[in-house]
Amino acid sequence: MFKKPFMLGLIQMRMTDDPKKNIDHACELLAKAAKQGAQMVCLPELFSSKYLCQKEDHELFGLAEPVPGPTSAILADVAKQHKIVIVGSIFERRAAGIYHNTAVVFDVDGSIAGTYRKMHIPDDPLYYEKFYFTPGDLGFQAMDTKVGKIGTLICWDQWYPEAARLTAMQGANVICYPTAIGWHPKEKEEFGASQADAWETIQRGHAIANGTYVVVCNRTGHEGDKEGGLEFWGNSFIADPFGRILAKASHDKEEILTAICDPALQESTRCFWPFFRDRRIDAYGDITKRFGK
């Protein structure tokens, strides 16, 4: 039998220099989302701090923590108190010298339903993530929760159709993308609109190609040098298995979005568009190679 329809939610928010204030603010917004009926809520990537990867600074490893740890304990309490599923992105300290960008899924009883470690690690101007994060080693997953099966990928993962496909193949009803993406201010005028459009388009494509709901949760606001830094472009959204946008946030405001996830719609979409049936799994061996001949 299908799971019952449930309400998806996401929180688009700004971050300050104070991790405690960020976590407290996130908890307030999670409570508001629950009051609005959200049963699963996604937070932005690395929500407890400003985006640390704009520079390479060994002192910033001090922001990392174990999982389970202090932040996961707080989110677990919120999940249990409000009886919601939470997807929270944490800078994980696994061991000395081994750190991950990790999404933790908390079930409605506060237990950890599963963890996902970011697989694709970028290295671009102001996105120096390879300095901080070891690539994930837990594979692509869909976590069983009280409301449904929740898949998680993180930011740079959102550009890779392979990641979405493999997550969907684990049975995900929804794929959540905690995100921290924005414009370099000097590039915004020339490239900003096309960059944001490409970002939205490819993720809507993942929803269509895999017959899944997609929850894309970005941060908003300017972080870094006033004359440079990053302007996080917000525009968080929720899309259905047809790629239709059910809810979309503004570029520059904190917002809570909600929309219904109906597993029956996922089933009917896949029946009418049987992409999984028609996959040529006998012909895809070269996908594991770096490039063609």
C-alpha cells in the first residue's frame, strides 16, 4: 500500500556569524513550519554558520562536530517535540583530519533515520570545499521515515543526474537538496539569470526523469566581503514528479514553503512515463568510465 500524502516543507533562511543564533533561529522556523502543517522539513546546507568555504582557513575546522553531536541532539529534540521529519546539514567531524558535509534525517520520534555524506565536492572560486570535506562514502540512500522514504543529496550533487537516479532507485518519494548557492556579485549582471535558471531547470529535470518530488532548500543573503563575497540567490522550491513547481521562494527573503507529496501521484506518473521500465541497463556500463574512447 502507498504511504498517505504528507506535507513537505523547507526553510529558506539567512545566517549570522553566531552559530547559536543560527541554530536557535532554525528551531523557531521549524516550529512555525510544523504549525503550518509541514510533516517533513528541510534546512539549507550548513545552516548553523555562514558559508565557511569562501576561504581556506584551518581555524574553521573548529566549527565541525560529531554526528551524533550537539546540533543533531537539538534537531532530534525539535523533531520529537513537533513530530516532524527534519533534514539537517551538519559539518561533520568524523575523526582528526576527516570531515564531511553531512545531511542527517531525523524521524518524528527524534531518532536518526539515516545520514548521507556529500559525494560531489566542488572547488571553485569562493567554493573551496575540497579543502574542508572528504567525499562521502555512504552511497546514495533513501531513508525510511514515518511519513515516507526521504532521499538526500547536497548542493553540488544537484547537478549530477546519476546521483538523483541512484537515490530514486532506492525508493525515494522525495529527494531533498540542502543548498548554499549564489552569485559572485561581479558576475550577476551578465550571468545571474542564466545561472539560476540552469540550476532550477536541471533539478526539475531530476524530478521528471525519476518521477519523484524534489525539495530544493537554499540560503539567502549576502555573505563575505562587501565588494565581493557571495549573494545567495534563494529561489528555493518544491517540484512534483512532472517537474511542476508547487511552491517557490523569493530571491532575498526568509521564507517557509510547503506543498503536498502524494505517493499515488508518483506511482501514476511512473506508470504513464515508464522511464524505469525502459532503461537499457545492459548498455550503461560505460557510465562508470571518466569519458568515452
